[in-house]
Amino acid sequence: MSGPAARRHPLAGIAVAGVAATRQARSLDGNSIQICLEAARAALDDAGMTIDEVDGISARWPGPGGTVFGPGSVDWTAVFGKGFDWVGDTYPQGAPGLLDAAAAILAGQCSTVLVFGGRAGESAAGSPGAATRATVPSGDDASSAAVSSGDDAMSAAVSSGDDATSAVASYTRPENEFVACWGSLTAAQFALVAQVYLHRFAPDPERMALVPATIRNAGSANPEAVMYGRGPYEPADILASPPVAEPFRLLDLCLATEGAAAMVVTGVERARDCPSAPAVILGGGSEWYRQQYVDPPRYDDVARIGAGAYRRSFGMAGLRPGDVDVFELYDICTFEVVRQFETLGLCAEGEGVDYLAEAGIGLDGRHPTNTDGGLLAYSHVGWGGPTLKIVEAVRQIRGAAGPGQVPGAEVALVTGAGAGAQYHNAVLLGADR
Amino acid sequence: MQPPDRADRALTGEFWAGVDRGELLRPVCGRCGRSFFTPQVVCPLCGSGRWTYEPSAGRGTVYSFTVVHRPPEPAFEAPYTLAVVDMAEGWHLLTWIVDCPADEVRIGMEVQVRFTAGPDGALLPAFAPRAAAHGPAGAAA
């Protein structure tokens, strides 16, 4: 960044110099270590670096092998055959992973951090027993609403009007003793929040369904998206999909797929020597209200979660939400997209559905959102899922986002988690100018 | 699903032992007098470690609910209604609404505890509409 105002903020001078995402699919061969390595190496290639230059790592160890001792990221030293000066097990990745890496660099603990995560070979996709199998440790996957069954269940729901009970689906299973005993799942925790919103504000269902339809259509146009080529989706398709946890239907909820994502974080001076233009951190922040999936989320407690993180992020950047060119929001469900726009203050509480229908969240709208198809239609890979949003934001800022490119995008907002999980985070990325 | 040793758990065993005998208990702080849930080592409202499990009258209202059509495990028979119930004593919990058709559950509906067997046969403190609840408060269904 140049300019005195940009220099002043606490995260100034840090950039994302390289990003990568592997192939994303309902299930992938191999294991999580292999797919993570693939993403990490591709991000280094993108940055024009080798592992020799990396002295910090944040990539919680997925196993197999290694130890139970934390920080798990130390286990990667054996894979890379080298030590690191700083390791972090930041939960989750995405915005918090980027902010922790930036903090470590700014505090003089290291100079270049490799952040990555993902999963492969863990999904029981296609197997008749998938519904009975825990596909991932629930703690690692707390951010994803629906585990496995992505494309088959989706296509079944759309093409044949399949009923809710026939499609095989495994879901995240919160393990707390006051949650698991009731057969709750991540989607249901978010539904408990959304239901109060619908009760109070009664948004028009067709207009609300325009949100996932638009994001899913972005995924349809993205060749890298798991749901590439599906659709096009109309609100009626969303409303016709089978219920999962009311008010959410199948097409209101995110995927749970496999793949990995990675980013290389370094000082902006170093990043300027990399093959691609840097995406610099303009601001960021996190908010933790309660542990996820222990005490049930209450709309009145979590409806505005993220407001503080946004305030700090935009305060650092010297920007307003209306200045954002492209939104890469955590779209675990339809309601969360609406809630985040309300929490950003772009519209009032209860007015988000009408506001977004009028403003537009597609490429031709005022607020292009989840231009890669998001968690709804691109991919959601648990640990690495939030980093996919950074990857897309960086590509947007580089002007290299392909069919989802927002012309001239210079400011991108990336968010993570949401009301049902009782925490939220944000980072603003921008062009280096 | 509940393992058989739930009544032996640190911190929460007494709650589950109550459920096993058809009694709904809640942590009540000995200093500030308020109820809270889930059980914590210290009262989250005032910080006192001096709290005890006290009987609940089992009356509450539905704060929110969701009808689940895709259970996380096949042992749960869908559809079923998850709810957050606000108890008259000022605490709340995640639970089920039972003895009520899913399309008749409403936010604000008054409910009464109704002990119901979970998928593994162990009792759980579910809730039924006040009109449908019969028997003394806290009694096993």
C-alpha cells in the first residue's frame, strides 16, 4: 500500500503473494495430507517461491501419523524436511488464518507463512453406508452444514424431485452431550436462528430464494466448482428442493466436499517481486460469542454477530461497506448471506431480502457475492473451506477470476462462520496501490 | 445418543441422574440466585462456584424450533422437532417438542417437560404443549 492513511493501520504492509486451490469434488482419492501438500506446493508456485523461503506455517495436521501434541502444524516439518520459526494452528483458516499469519510477521516472528488446509479420502461418498459413517471428526468440520452427498443429492433433488429421505446424506454431528442427544446437526443450529428471523420479519420466500439461486448460478458458470454446469437455478428450484432442517431446504445449504486450499502470506515488499500482483490486507477482525454447538444459538444474542469485526476491519481500511467491490461471504446457508448484509449495515434488520433482491448480488448487481459459487456450489472442504474464499478474493483483485470476474475489483471482503456457530470473522483485501 | 455412564459424569452427572428418574434439574447459583444452563464450573452470571442443582417446574415457552428431516444418524427417526425452550426460571435448553404435530409448533408456544425415550432408550427431557401435557410437572411420561 502507498499513502499515509493506509500505512497507519496495524495490519498494513502484509500481502497474500500466492494462492491455490486443488480440484474440488464430492470425494477425492488419496488422503488429506496429500491434497494439502498439493495445494501448498501450488500456492508456492503461484508466489514464485520454494519451501526454503517459508519460515512460518499454519496448517493444522490432518493425519495420518504424527502425534497428538499441539501445535499440530509442527508435524509438517517431517513432511517438508525442514523446521519453521513460527507455527500456528489457527482455527478456523480463511480470515483468522490470514490475520494470525500477518500478526506473526508483523511481530517479527517470521517473514513468510504458508497457510493451507483441506481434506481427501474421508468422504464415504456414493456408499450406501455413508449415512451411518462419521466422515470427519466433528470438531474439524464444525463450519460445514452438510457433509458429503453433495452433487448426487443435489441433482436428485433438482432433477427428479427426490424426497428428503431417500438421498444418502451424512451431516456434521456436534458432539456435546446437550446437543448430540437430540440429533442436532450444524444445519439445524443455523435453522434455529433463521426461524426467529422469519417469524419476526416474514421475508418473501421467492425473494429470499433468489439469494441461493444467484450464488448457485455463479457456481454453474465456474469450471472449478463442484456444481459446475448445474442449473440454471430459479427461486422455484430452491423452494422445490426437499427440506433438511426447516426453514432450510437442500439447496439453501452448503456443500461438504473434498479438496484443499492454500495461501502464501508475506510482507508487501517481498510480494511485489512475485509473479502476480499482491493482494494486501486492508483490515480484519474476529468475534467469538460462545463455543459453537454447546449452548444453542439465540437470534437475539447472535443476530448481529460480526458487527464489531466489520467495524474494526473497515475502520482500519478507512472504507465503508459500500466501497466493497466483491463480497466473498460465508454462505453456509441462505439466511447467513442476508444476515451478513444486514450486519454490515447496508440495509436494516429484517430488510435484507428485499434489499438484496433490489441491489442484486450477481455479477450485474450492486453487490457481486460469492463469485465462485461459494460454499453453496463451489466447494466446502471443512478445514480449508474458509481459505477458498481468500483464494477467490485474491483472484478477483488480480483480475484473474475467470467467468466470475468483477471488472476492476479492487476491494474484496471475505467472511467466515456465522450466527449458528456463534462466531464470525472478516478480512478486507485490496489491490496494492 | 447417550452412553450409559452419563449419570457419573463430572459436572453434569447429577443433571442426567435426575433425568433418569424423571426429574428436571437446573443449576441455581447460591450467590446471585439465578439459574443457568448448560452447567458450568462457576456461575456464568456472577462467577460464584457455589451453585447447586435444584428442581425445575418444567414450564417454558418455545423460543425457536426447527423440524429436522435429515437426521445426523439413522437412529433418529425423522421428522422431529428440535427447539430452544426458554424456561420460566430464566434458563434455556435445546430439546425436542413432542406430542405435537410438527406443523402446529409455534414460537411462543407454552410447553411442559415430558420425559421421552431417546433412540437408545434412555430418557430425555423433551417438552409437550401445555394443553397436551398431563400429569404432574416433572413426572415421567
